Amino acid sequence: MCFYGGMPYLWNLQYQEQPVKQYLRDLFHAVELKDIIRRKQIRDVDMLERILTYVTANIGNNFSAMTISKYLKSEGRKVAPETTEKTMQNKTPES
């Protein structure tokens, strides 16, 4: 039960794997993506989602705009490190 963090609503889903994953995915899209997309006027939503997926999967590891660009290339998206860096700067609250 501790796999998904301290989200009280997950108890209502009886911690069933698929409903929990869907709920967390929906929550991510509703809060994180929509807020960033609207506030920062991001046009390439797919790239933002892929960058956030990479960053989330690599929390605690060192990475750079170059490593993210290489990841995106392996996913079939050729993106310059400068574009990746700009997108990451747009994601941060201070900018």
C-alpha cells in the first residue's frame, strides 16, 4: 500500500493497481500538465510530457539538457538540447 504515497483517496480505490495508476495519471494531467501548459503557453505538449517522464524517472540522478535530448531522440523525437533546456526553464515556477 505504500507504493503510491500518502494519497488518502487511494483507499477508496482499495489500492487496486490499475484504478490507482489511472487516478494518479489523471491527477498528474489535471494539475501538472494543464497548469504548466496554460500558464507557460506550451504548444508541444507531447515533448513536455516526455521530458517530465524522463525527469520523474531520473529523480536523484544527474542529467542535463543533452541527456534529455538523447532520450527524446531514442523516443523518436529529435530535439536540440537548447530546446529541451528552454522547455525545462518554462516548467519551473520562478520563470
